[in-house]
Amino acid sequence: MTALDRCCEHRRSWVCRAIRIIDADANRSADTHLLPFPLPAEWNIQLYLKDESTHPTGSLKHRLARSLFLYALCNGWIDEGTPVIEASSGSTAVSEAYFARMLGLPFIAVMPRTTSPEKVALIEHQGGRCHFVDEPSQLYAESHRLAGELGGHFIDQFTHAERATDWRGNNNIAESVFEQMSLEPHPTPEWVVVGAGTGGTSATIGRFIRYRALPTRLAVVDPENSVFFDAWRDGTELTGCRGSRIEGIGRPRVEPSFVGSVIDRMVKVPDAASIAVIRVVADVLGRRVGGSTGTNLWGAFAIVAEMLAEGRAGSVVTLLCDGGERYSHTYYDDAWIAAQGMDLEPPSAVVREFLATGVWTG
């Protein structure tokens, strides 16, 4: 055996061990819960929240991070000691730092300087390092630069999210939701409502729905300062100049992982509405949730009200993406809200009226 053969064998052996470590972690982890959101029984419409905050790293992005690491390992992009770099506003980086530490790899998150301090602390707790940029448009170039400088791998969630996950099943989020719905009063949802960050979740769910020949429709909600909605509506490629205030969703460019053709409806949601929702429903849920969950619920509430007005029974599913403890200095901070120039009262009134009457005026 030549020295090159021995090197290749060592690399393959390390990759096999790394994949086994990731699979063992998944094997130790239970599936996330599907929680009913309390609506009046006489509406005959059920709303469910897929609670992704119960993953080991506390968010929906745990699934994505696992898939991205497996994808990179199987493609030969990550080897023993490879520095891993990601462009992320927070939650994906938290999850990726978790897997990098598990494999003994250095991890660097390239993120906007405005990222919440709670998320920075979570990344650092997982052994990651945070590298800040002043403009969201700098994220990609800086990530590529660091990867080249360090001899590392830019894992690039925004390019690889839709292809790293097996949309036909294999324990993806879509398969999990539909299996958990099987014994519910309306087991096949009328709608699934999700946000678009990388576009990976909406692509996975939209493809799964078509693959299984289901009548369920997919609605994607999009926050302010994001170009996904306009690009989907107009069929154009757009680039914006501002980052989203709703962390985890919304992008200033149409990401390669965004597959608009699998989406049945898109809804533009004001940031004040996303934040008003999470504050109003905190007592209903008995807990605080993150801003992207508010964006999801704003879209889901509108669809439930539409079904109610048309006299249609059925079910709607959306995602509880992460917990609100990550946002105590932003979405739940009145001083931060005031500094952003947002008035939460009008959208709060819309949500309260819907929960009381089923009427939607948003």
C-alpha cells in the first residue's frame, strides 16, 4: 500500500466515524412534538405547531445542520481538522457549531453585527467563533475569503439546503408532520405554512407533498426587507440592500435553495405583525417563541379565518421554529421595539380579534 493509499484510507475511516457519530446523535434524539393550537371547537378547524425548539440545539435549524454536515462529509468536502465556515444570522450557526464540536472541527459563524447577543452566546457555548460583518451583503464574500484563508470549507446553507435533505422521506420534517397527523380529525392538512430562510424547508415540504400526491397546499410567509415574495410574484431575480429583522427567515437575495415553483401562495408579513403575534399568543401557548414563529402564525391565522369564512373544515400546520429566550433583548424588549419605530398595537388588535371571533382584518 502506498503512502497515498494509506492517506486515503485514513480519510475514509475518519469520515465513516464522523457519520456514525452524527447518526448516533440522531438515534438518541426523539422526534419533535406536534402541538395543537387552541381554537374554538365549533370552528371545526384545527391548527398545529410543529415544535422544533425541542431539538438539542433548540431550533428548526438542527435538522438542516445535520443534513449539511452529512452532505459535506459524503461529498468529501470535510475531513479531519477541516475548519467549517457558515454565513448565518444565528440559529443555523448554533446548530452547526454543535455538530462541529461533536466531530472535533473548528467552526466560524460569519454573521451581521446586529445578531442577538443570546445567539452569539449560544454559538460560543457550543465552541464556535463569531466573525461579524457590518453589511448583510458581505456575508458570502467574507465566508468564502475565510474558507480560502484557513483552508476550510464554507458549508453554505443558502446553496445546499434544498439538496442536502432527502425530500422523499428519510425522516425529514415533512414526513414527520404527515405521520403525526395520521390520527387527527383532519389528517391531511389543507395548508402547511412555513417561512423562507434558505428555502430548504419550503422546498422539502413542497416536493414531498407532490411526491406523495397529496392535496395539501404550501404557503410561504416572508418578512419585510426580504426579496423572496417579490421574486416569486414577479418571476424575477432580485437583490435587496437590507437584512431581515426577523432572524432565521427573509433574505436580501433570492437564494439558490429557494424553489418557488413548489409554492402555492406567498404572504408578505410586516415585522410589527410578526412580533405582535408572539407577544399576544405568549399567554395562549404558555411560553415565549421566536419572531419567525410569529410570521408563520400571522399567515396561518389568515388562512384559518379564510377557511372559516368559506365554511370549510380542515387542518392547518405551521412551525414553532425556536424559543423566545433567544430574543429577550430584541422582540420582547420594549426599548428595542421603540428604537425600531414599530407600533405593535394595530397588528395586536388584528390577532386579538381573530382569536375572539375568527374574523381576520389584517
